[in-house]
Amino acid sequence: MDATTLVTPPYVAGPLRLEPFAALMLTPARVGNPSTGRAFARPYKDVSARLLRWQTRGLVTADTAPALYLHEYTANGMTVRGLVGALDVSRRAARAEDRAVLPHEGIHPVQADELADRMDEMQLNPAPILLVHQGTDRLREVLAEIARREPDHAFTDRGGQEHRIWAERSPETLATITAELAESRALIADGHHRYAAYLRLQRRRVGHPDGPRPTDLGLAMLVDQTDTPLFLGPIHRTFSGTSLDDLRDAAETLGLEYREQNQADAVAALSSARLAATDGERWAVVGLDVAPDEAAVEALHLRIVPALPHGPAAITYHHTVDEALDSARPDTIAVLMPAPSVDLVLRIAEADRLLPEKATSFQPKPSLGVLIRSLRDAAADRS
């Protein structure tokens, strides 16, 4: 298979379950520290030993008993609260109605395999994947009750994020959470390749005589998009080897609206059915003629890009307008994209469609190192 090929990761079957686990947590001085990522770098087999050394130096704390964790973090004025646990990935959905976790982007199999190998060597899930769902009223009540307690941990990390964490171990509360999650469907907001890596690790351990394995679970954070929503922003593009004239020709071939305007009017026209493009000198607006329940990014990649008479030789992705505009020139056009709504992304995922690569940017994400899951400790818990 071509290494650039995108495929749909398998679907996990319901009920949606988050299992308690005993978390590792870096100290506040390490969370959000740019050097922390290097602690999870090659050689991966040394990462567990490195964390053990950090633990003896007081740089890592380890919970003594499994829990579900309510993690609230604030970044750039936005507060997000999510439930962190070990997601059950042990069952595959045979029917659409059985799906509990919905991806909305394809994955590169080679990248997922590499991540699975890395987690296997580290014996860690170093960070939770980010899931969004619409929780029940009862679940919101339960989580609000937990959040009214004094947090078990409260700190501001080196990157400026503020964190509050509650560990929930009450059997009655955990049973209520399990019951309220059972019928939920969660959309992957961030971490498609890590999710696919969880499934690969789980498949490698299927049928082991020792019974259930730590790799039947993968670390996840579940955010109620109705309660403390993540912000969904666009990811802009630059197309190298393509000119604004090429974009005009493609639009005319497809019978789409194309008009050149000044920068202010072009940016103001940006909407769910229109995109704005520039070569750094000229600006244009292109109407997309989107179908019902179709995202602008789908219309761009499925119809406009194939109709371009030249290029693109390469596509680069940008999370900010300034980054995209800095790359615009006569032979490289910047295309400013509207952000899809979360409801639209969910409808697309439920319809078993995938958005093009780098279609969504859910923000803010929690800093690395707040909650880590050790596969080695999980194995000891089950022995």
C-alpha cells in the first residue's frame, strides 16, 4: 500500500466505556515545558525507566489506586472540562448502529503502526486522545457534583494552562457514569492516529491466554460539547505550483462563482459556501455550491482541486491566516477556509464519510504530561 494512502480506521463497538486507571502525572514544572516532549522521544524503550527515575526525584507522581479523572483546564480564556479514563477498544462494530467512536479523518497505516510500536516500547499511553460527545443531563449533574469538591490537584503549568483535577473512585458514582455513557457516541476531535494505534495494539494481543490485556484499553479524554465546548477552527491551505488563474479556470470549468475583490471584501465573504484565495497580490472569492451536509473542505478537495489545470505540486496546512498569507506568491496560492460546525462534522462521520486530511482544528488541547497511563502498571493491576 502507498504510504500516502489514507484509510478509515476500524470502528469500536458500543457501549462506550471509560475504565478507571491509576494515572502518572508530571509535576507542574514539567507540564507544558517545551523540553517535556523530549522525555517521550527515542529511544522509546527507555521512556518508562526515565519516568521511574523522575519519580524517585519527585518529578512524577503515581496514583495508588485506579480512578476516573475529571480534568478541567483553562487556556487563552477558554475552560474545557473532560472525563479522562481508559477507553475500551476491545470490540469492533459490525453494523453502523453499533459504532461508539466516530473518526472523521482517514489515517496513514504506516504512521499508526509506528505509533503502536512506540507505545509498545514505552509501555505508555503518553497523552489522551480527545473525544467530544453530547452528555446526558444526569451525567452533567454527576460531573458538576464532582467539580464542586476541592480538586485533588490544582496548578498552572509552565505553558500557562490552569488545571484542576478530581479523582473519582466511588463505586456508586463510577457505576452511574458507566450507565450514562453506555448509549453515547463520541467523535474523535484529536488523535486519529493514536486511536488507530490503540486498535493495532489491541489486535496484537487478541486471544492471549492470560485473558484481558492493558492494550484492550487506550487513554482518552471525553468532553461534553454542550457543557464546555472545544472551539472548532479551520485549517487553511497553500497550493504550490498553482496560480490564481488556475483557480479561476477550475471554477469556470465547474460553473462556480469566481470574482476578484480587494482583500477586505474577499475575507468578509468567507462563509460555509465560499472560500477566499490570494497569490499575495490579487484576491478572489470562489463559491463552492456545497451539497446539503457537505463541508467546504470536501467541495474544495473533491471538485476544485481535481479541476485545477496546473498543480498543486504540494499542499501545506496552516492553523493561522498569517501563516498561510506569508506563503502566498504568484506560483503558490493561499486558500482561506471556513470552519465546519461540530454538528456538521458529526453528521458527516455518522454518514460514514471522511473529511480530507487536516480538515479540523479542535482547540484548546491539554498540555502534555497532565495524565499518563502506564501499560506496565495496568498489567500489574490485572495480574
